[in-house]
Amino acid sequence: MNVLRTLAVPQGEAVFEVLPAIAQILDGVHDAVLPVPAADARETARLSDALHPDQPIDDGISLVVATSGTTGTPKGAMLTASALRASGDATHERLGGTGSWLLVLPPHHIAGMQVLLRSVLAGTQPVIVDVSAGFDPAALPGAVAAMSGPRRYTSLVPTQLVKALGDRAAVEALASLDAVLLGGAATPAPVLAQATEAGITVVRTYGMSETSGGCVYDGIPLSGAQIRIDDGRVLLGGPMLASGYRGLPDHPAFAEPGWF
């Protein structure tokens, strides 16, 4: 019987402790996991109250990622190992091959978790920046220098890029990477222009927990991803799609089979 378990995900170098569990998640040989922040008991309790760990969950589910909860109680997007692999493989295909990844996002959210998942898929060791006290662009040069090749990637949100653009050494470090994935919010056009002029290879991503993270890069769907516009709504499909929400089998977002 598949049971949902919490996985306390730390920040900083302690993240390496959860990589074996992430490898098992990708192999589909681990109980379903709900990532929670190891150092935030209040948030862990909030997510646990909403998503009910230690109770059965559908067979085949490997990872339950909480949505932001900005519209109320957080929902849990249920992701299979095959969905996570499809997302990671399509990302590496689009970017030009597997590589090493730099983690500068909270690892219990989908974007940060995907950095770890992609690292495991690529067979590379991620480089970790501790952002528990906030993002400091001064940490980027040393972290980037510690990354192995031949290809190197990271994932940021726009506010981090804005901060980094004010630090010359951070800009040079980001410009040395093969791609900087940018998502989580819209990027102001002047920020994108400044980053491009500085030589940073920015890849704008669109997606969410329900699509295993970004599934559209620079306006073009990843391999296998599908998009429809139906009466003004964006519908997303493909192998990286979630199997629904935890405990909400009739949620209208998944009313049409194969689409979100």
C-alpha cells in the first residue's frame, strides 16, 4: 500500500542528505513523499493539516508538491515518477544536454526540488547555496566556480535576478552558465534586456507544481508538452502532468482527462 510520508528537506549543505530519497522517488520505489521545510515547524504543520501525510495515497504517486496556497488551503499536486522523469528529460533535451545544477531556491518547492531531481537524473552533484536567510548574490561566484562541467545550469526567480544584476561578480558568474532558468513570476522587460545585454543566457519558463514545474520555455512547449486555449483559458497536457490533487478527485482543474 502506498502511503504519503513527509520528507523534511533542509537548506544548505544538509540537502545532500535527502538525495538518496530523491533517487528512490525517481525510481518509483519509495512511498509517496510530501516535501516540507525542515526548519519551519509552522509551515510543516500547515502543509500536513491540508495534505494528510501518513495516510494511503493512490498507487504510482511518487511526489506530492504543495501549491502556494495563495487562494486558501494549499492543494497537493500528485506527481508520478514517470511525470518527473519526463519533465527532467525534456528540460535537458531543450537545454542541450545534461549538466550540473546550482540550487539557490527553497528545495521543498517545485522549482528547487526540480534542481535536485534533474541533478539525480543527470548523475551530477548539485552545488547548494543556503537561502534560508535570504538570497545573497555575493554567494554566486564561489558557487558557480564549484560547479562541474561540461554544461552548467541554475534556476532563479525574477527578484533574485534583479539582485544579481546589481553585483558585477554575480553577473559574470551567471553569464558563464549555459542557461539560467527564470520562472515563478513575470519578468519585467527591462530586467530581461539588462540580463541579456550582460551576456546571461536567460530561459523564461512557464509552469507550476501541476506540470512538474516549467513545461514551456521561451514560449515553446517542451517535448511532449501540449497547450490549448479554450474559451480564454490555458489548458496544459503531456507526460509531465500531475495525476490530480491529493484528496480532491473531482477538482474541476482536472475535469478533462489528460489536461490541467
